[in-house]
Amino acid sequence: MTLFDYDARPVTPQVVLIADRASRAAYEIRDFLTRNGRPYEFRDVEDPAAIDSLDHNATRDSAELPICILPDGTRLAPATVERVAAGLGMIAPPQLEHYDLAIIGAGPAGLGAAVNASSEGLATAVIEGVAPGGQAGTTSLIENYLGFPTGISGSELATRAVAQARRFGAEILLARRLARLTADGAGFVSELSDGTAIRSRSVLMATGVEWRRLDVAGVEDLLGAGVYYGAGPSEALGCRGCGVVIVGAGNSAGQAAVRFSKYARQVTLLCRGPRLEASMSQYLVDMLATIDNVAVRTSTQVTAIEQDSGGRGIVVRTNGEHSVTPAEALFICIGGTPRSEGAANAGTATDAAGYVLTGGEVPTNGASVAPWPLRREPLPLETNLPGLFAAGDVRHGSIKRCAAAIGEGGMAVALVHRHLAGGNGG
């Protein structure tokens, strides 16, 4: 167990969050604070004693929930992720008017690029909407990453990478998403969700993917209140003694099952295919087989969620037969869809699923987007817009592994150098 493990860190609450446990907004704040390593204390608004002991004037008006009380006593009501981040001093303006490279996304690909770019003297800004690490940052233990024979948690890897990038001079701009990307002469303007504009000579799209939605009745109504996309570390301790169902058959689902098995009474992993080995690393398959309170059900799909006064049941179909699995929490890890919408307005070419096309896949003519405009061929990770690159999971044809994303991030920086050295000519 390491200092950076979510559950091993000393808990000295600095933020108090007052909310209904079923609040989706409160879940987003809990997830944001946890993933950014900010201790907090949660108070259930339905527990009058807990609220009154904190503040005799505490409101239970639903219009003001969730409420955050910051370390300096500032009260945010209603609180949002953006307001909490600003109140904690986590939002800083860009220090420069122009950058050599703007990196969109601080997952493994973005952080790998940030370390390489800043260490080689490029003025670098990294734009991240939630927390460094991306989906990998929520992983309790990455055991197949080179150089860490006993594994490393995603949070520790992200924390180390951020410290390394900042030491070389990279700026990490948190809690702001890319709203719009536009070409600006030989460079680009990245407009952020708070109105900030980042001007840069080149851009790297490393936005990764978001969880694919489960098209089942009842899911959307219960989001943040027992149903979650991904396996956020903020919910792990809250599942102590509970029945947990995880949907998915990839490494993320397997790692989530291992993590929640430490707390939950029972973890049930539902896999649509006939065998886990088709999509999950063998070391995880072997590990799951040794954990007594993890049950793997293959050839199984969720068909509905039942909710009544007696609790929640996950209705599943296995080989044509329906059954109900009682569960206090459902975590959905069924693959991703690319986060490429921020660059879509710039005319970036994508495949039918929305993954960004690069290198030899870039259209040369007859496409609905602008074809490649220069005499030279696109560089391997370059999009159809010269100077705009893509790396990691958002890129068409990428390998969905942490090490591969980090490698692509480093490779992208070498290609950015070539682009900047050659200018925007043919």
C-alpha cells in the first residue's frame, strides 16, 4: 500500500460537503475532490444531528444543495465542481499569451506529452476538465506497466507525472474543459469552458474516451445514486458490506472488481461475451479467479433495474434465462466513446465512431471535412489540420493501454518538433 493510494492516505477533512446521497451534483463533487487528492467530509442532509453539529444555521432547502464549506469558512450553496475548484485555488489563469503546444487532456497520453515537451523547452499548457490521470487515474493498481514489478496505482502515476511536468515548466490548467478549437493563422485558439483562450502554435488532442452509455431503463434516473459510469474511487469505501454489480469485460472492469472486493460483501462481474480472456489481460483473469467474494457471469446482459422499498435489483439475461441480482450499487465499465467533440468544429476528420483520423488515415480528397492541404504527407499522429495532433484513446487505431498512450504522447512531441521546425509550408 502506498502513500498515494486513495484509501491509505491520512484523512484530515478540509472540505465539508452537505447533500442528499442521491444527488448527482454531489457525486460529481465527491469524485472531483477524491481524484484530485483533496480530503473532504460528507454530511447527509437527512441526518439533522450531523448537520446541526456542523452549523446551526444549516439550510435544508433543496434549492441550495449541495453545500460546500471550504477550509477558510467560505460557504458555497449550491456548490458546483467549478465553484469548489475556484474556492480551493485550483483554477489559475494561463501565464503566457502564446504557447508552443497546447495539450487537451491530462490522461496518460497528455501527461506523457507534457513531460517530454516541457523538458525539451517547449512552452506547454495542459487543459484538463476533471483531474489528471484520466480513466487510468481511477485504477487502483496497474500491474503491467514497465518498471513497477509490484504495480502502481493510477493516482500515484498521475501525481508523479504532474509533479514531473510542472518541474519542467508545464502549466496544468484544471477544472476547465475545451469548449471550442479554432484555427488561427499558423496556429490554434483553444477556448475553454470558462471563457479563457489559449493560443498555441500546435495542439495535441489527448482527450481519451468517456464511458459508453448502457441503454437500459432506470439507469439514467439513478445516476450518482447507486448507478455509476466507471468505478470512481470516491464510492469504494461507501460500498463496505454491500452487494456490488460491475458490468464490463475489459481491464477497467476487472480492476474495479478487484478493488471493490476489498470492501463489498459480494462483487458480481457481468460479461456479455462467453469468456473474459477475449478482452481482459490474463493476469486480471487469473486474479479474479482467486478472490472468494467475486463471481463472474459470462454470456450475461443487464436488461432492467428494479427499484422499490425493498431495495434494488439488477435484472439480467444469461443464455436466454432472466434472473434478478440484488445490489446496492451498479458500476458500468463497458468501453468508451471518443471525446472528440471539442475539436469537431475545427473540421477535424474522424471515423464513423468519432475517433480522430491521423497520419495515413487522413483523407486527401472527397471528404466532408477539409482534406490535407500541404504538399508533404501528414506526420504519423497528425490530423487533417497541420499542427493538430492526436494521441491515446481518442485516436483511431490506438491501443487502449496506459503504456501505449504514454508512448504516443512522447512520440507526438517529436512530431510537433518536426512540424514547428518546418513551419506550415508544404
